[in-house]
Amino acid sequence: MLSPIKNMPRPVAVVIGSGFGGLAAAIRLSLKGYDVQVFEKLEAPGGRAFVHQQDGFTFDMGPTIITAPFLLRELWSLCGKNFDDDVKLVAMDPFYRIRFDDGSHFDYNADPEHMRSEVRRFCADDLPGYEKFLEVCERCKVLGFEGMGDRPFDSVGSLMQAIPDFLRMGAWRTIYSQVARHFTNDKLRIVMSFHPLLIGGNPFSVTAAYALVNALERTWGVHSAMGGTGAIVKGMVGLLDGLGVPIYYNSPVVKIQVQEGRARGIELADGRSIPADIVVSNGDTAWTYRHLIDAKHRSHWSNARIERGRYSMGLFVWYFGTDGRYENVPHHMLVLGPRYRELLTDIFKRHVLADDFSLYLHRPTATDPSLAPEGCDTFYALAPVPHLDSGTDWSVQAERMRQAVARRLHETVLPGLEGRLRTSKIMTPQTFHDRLWSYKGAGFGQEPLLLQSAWFRPHNRSEDIEGLYMVGAGTHPGAGVPGVLMSAKALEKVVPYAHA
């Protein structure tokens, strides 16, 4: 653990937002000698990992799984603490159940023999292709995650050095086309390529480098935290308490103050100014540039460039609790609708809210019954939908869609659902826009396309303003808990030590 230089005032670092990226950045900056202050718009920490409690049910509002726990253990170790003393992780099995519209399903985990058996059950002829695909995934993990994840791409030179590895990963292909090279069965093609949807990407558009997620899961497993993902947020806040780093809640930042091309502090909604030597935004990157910084300071991230970006889908999320338990439903489940490619085209390219949908169904009480009253279940059902460019009036459509989702779940995996509801809450893309300040209401920032990744993604060190930095889903390397934790490591490499 680093100690500040004695008898010297520490330079001030302001962190905007207390999501996973902001909390991790605050820890790392404090250990680099900065006097860190965190300002959070909401009434509690977590950002998109906010926790909501209602009628005795506990809902993780955002991320639900941990796929690279060593990144969290590293933060605790940097603070001289043991992660396992604060958080208990439980390995998932299966990682996911993918249920197709015809009722068939694939249970996905890291057991090699189980996975071969599941592949064989759908198409024995695809077994050799599966083995070759695993080699592709491992190569992408080594080159893309381990080699590039915490490398800041803020120079053309860093991009040029990485091009050979991008070529070795076949990054010019889409993840779906890479999978299709190894599998003939349509269902197996979906099973092996759906992962980018968990971080805001269309498998038919996202770079094949994201095959690395498959290898991440097989190497380190898929875990859930007892007490929910909020238990990890609580633990990170505890680390900051130990470092003497304050978090100010109900303190939305409305402006980043810039003087002579350098970030000099922030302005809060109540009119207060907070001076700083550096500013780190864990807010949505597009929103940060578009709404917190005067256009005259943004030659690179102009309004036109921000608007031209391609953004992830929006999210319709229904949180609900039930009387009684659905013991046959696993912790994580995909309930696919009748269309797949065509639905994704409606969502990502046509920006049309379709009548049909697919769902990610989360039942955390399968692992931790304490998240609901005794004998009850906690759920959320998430449907990818277009972001706000669709023009959808969610004040009208939200309840209609909730009813449609409830009918679909009743007909498939949760019979009798409507008669067993105890509590209910909805989030829509409009909620993401209004409450979380997500540009276009997109759930994950820019879509992780090849030309919106690495050097092409908003940099960890601002291209426009000295002393301004980005951390979280909207910057390199991207969305997902591993991505935002790695973004804090990349940030650490471009922020100088205090008093350096």
C-alpha cells in the first residue's frame, strides 16, 4: 500500500459516479497518493449496480454475475485486505440455461464432458467444430483480455502494436460468423455466440474478439455473490472508508469545469463548485461529453461525433417477487422468443419495438433465499429493446410490455405467475436516460463493434481535455463487470502518481 508523501498536500482527484468503475478507480487513485472525493447522483452507491429493496425483496438492478473474480481480489489485496472476508462468491452450475422457443434447452457450464454431451445432444457432427472453437476462444482470451484489457489505447502507436493480435483473433469477423465457421446447427450457433448481448452488442455485428468471454467463463467460472451483487459494492465502499475516501450521495454533477484546456473541478446541481487537480468520470461517457462539458472545449468529441456513434440496445427490466418458489428455474436463464436474427435487427438497426421479445430471466433466490421473504422468489426479467431513437413512449408502453412479459413467462417457465405476484417494479430505456443519465437510454454505452473498440473507443485519458479521464462501460475496454474493473487498471496507467 502506498503512503502519501509527508508534509505535502495531496492533489485532489474527483470521481464522478460510484459504479464498479468509479469505486475501483477511487481505490487505485487513493493508493497513488491522491486526495479522492466521489460524487454520486443517486442516494446510494453502485450506479447501474444499484440495489433496490421493496416489500422484503432485494433486487440487484444491474449486473448479476462475476466472471473474473481475481480482479476484485486484486483490489482488496492492494488495500491489505482479503476479499473472502467481506464477500462470499458461489459458483453457478449451470452458468446459464438457454431455452429455445420450442421448449428445448441447453445447459451451459465449464464441465468439458457435460458441454460435449450437450453439443452432441443437439448435433453430434458439430463436436469437432466445438473443439476448434474452444481453441479460438482461448486465443482471444490470451490476446484480447490478458494482452489488451488493461492496456490504455490512447495513441496511434498503441493501436499499431495491437493490429497483429487483432488479426490473430480474427477480429474483423463478427462473433456470429466466427461461430458459424465451426457449427452447422442453428441452435448451437446461438448458444456459442449470444454472450455479447450481456455487454450491449449484437452478435451479428460485434467483433469476434468477444469469443474471449467463453474462455473467461471456462477459466474462472461464473459466480454470484451471497447477498447479491450489492454485497460487492458494499465491500468496495468499505475499502474506500478504510482509505478515508468520502462518497457524497444525492450530489449530481452538472458540469466539468475547464480552464485553458484543463479540467479544474466540477459543479454540482446545487451550485457548489468543487476544485480538483484531475477529474475522472464514471458516468456514461457520451453523456459526460455531451452534457457536462461545454462544446467549445470539445474539438474531438463534438456533438456530431457523439451522435454518429452506434449505441447499445436499451433494456426493459421487470423486477418482481412471487409467493412460493419456482424450484425448477435455475439462477440464470435465457427464454428465447420465436425470432432471433430478425429481432436483433429490429432492435439494433431498425430501432423498432417489436411485438415479440427474448428474455434474460434472473432468479437469485435459487442461490440465496435471503433475497426474498421466506418461501418466496426474487426475479428480474430483462428484454433487450431499441434505445430511445425508436421514439417509443415508455410511459404508455411500459405496462403493456410488462403484461406481455408476464404472459410469456406464465406460458413457458413460470406457470401461474400473475396470480402469485407480491411486488413489481419496472425500468425502461427512459429510466436509464432520466435516472442514470445514459445517452439515448442505451444500457451499455457504445456498442462494442470493432471500430468502437480499443483505440476507436473513447479513451481512458480524454482526447480533448488535459486532466480529464474516463472509467467504466463507455471507455476502454468496455461494458461488463470485468470490463469496467479493467478500465480502472487502464486508467491507473495514464494518471501520473501524485507528486510525480
